[in-house]
Amino acid sequence: MDVVQLILFIFPAYAANAAPVLFAGRTPIDMGQQLGDKRRLFGKGKTIRGFIAGVAAGTLTGVILATFVPEFLIHVPFNDKLLFSFLLSLGAMTGDLIGSFVKRRWGMESGRESLVMDKILFAITALILAFPIYNGKIPLEAIDIIVLLILTFILHVAFNRIAHLLKLKKVPW
Ligand code: CTP
Ligand code: MG
């Protein structure tokens, strides 16, 4: 798959990952709960509203792509494109939570930077959760996944810097 096809393919996950920055809530998913290490389960940065906004934004992005961009998941039925977008978004937000969980266990404060947990994990979990939908229908090879993860890393760095310059994010990562 070429780079444009790859980015189109993963795009709902990007939308999901970006939305919580704009639609952050107050109530944290972990409700302030701590584990035995006296650290939060996920931390104050992971809110219920942010999670729901991420899944909704990613799914909505998929609806728009499925309706207006024929190259998005070409040869996949329309309803499966929507289901794909939903699962991809749910996977992205779940990976985001797993990343926070790991960061807290490593003793990192909320908002601290982790290259893998912040910038790559969400794409991996998104691809895993949506796998049953695109498996056998989209010719995603090992090299495509590697290119996709590298692209995701670069785009994540770029967009978070822009979001910081626009004062949407406190930190540039
Ligand atoms: N956000 C949210 N709900 C989520 C994910 C993110 O409200 N489920 C919002 C929060 O305002 C968060 C911001 O988006 O501070 C940036 O998200 P992110 O960088 O993923 O989280 P961090 O605050 O850096 O927390 P962590 O260290 O746990 O990754
Ligand atoms: Mg962060």
C-alpha cells in the first residue's frame, strides 16, 4: 500500500487520538483510584469525556471517509467501514489508557513524555482491535505496518508541536 492509502486507512485512529485534547472532561476514568504502588491507575489526564469524545470523533471520521472517499477501505462493504472505524477508535483510546497505566507503573507523572506509550501504542492497539474487519480484505503486509508505525510517530510529534503552538496543549509532545 502506498503512503496515502496507509494514512487514510489509519486516519480514524488519529482523529480518535486527537479529539480528547479538544474535548477533555473533568471526571477521570480511574475516579482517583490508586494501586498498591500509591500511584494512580491511569492518572488525571484520562477522562471519561475524553475517552468517549475520542471514540465518537474517530467513528464520525470513518463515516465521513466511507461516504465521501472511495479509496478508504476500497472493496470493503459500507457497514464494515463504519464498524472498522469504531473498532479502530476504541482500540486507539484503549491503547492510550494502557499507555497511561504503564507510565504510572513506571512512576511517571501524568503528562510526562514516553515515546512508545504516547506516540505508537495507540496505533498498534487500534490495528489489533479492528483486525477482524480488514483481515483478508486489505493487503496490509508486515512492511506496511512498519511504515505505518514510523509515519504515526512522525505525525504525532509534528501535530503535538502544532497543538502546543496553538496553545491547545500545555506540552509540545
Ligand atoms: N484527555 C482526556 N481523556 C483521555 C485522554 C486525554 O481528557 N481519555 C485529555 C487530557 O486533558 C490530557 C490531554 O487530553 O491531559 C492530553 O492527552 P495525553 O497526552 O494522552 O495524556 P497526558 O495528560 O499526557 O497523560 P499521560 O501521562 O497519562 O499520558
Ligand atoms: Mg501526554
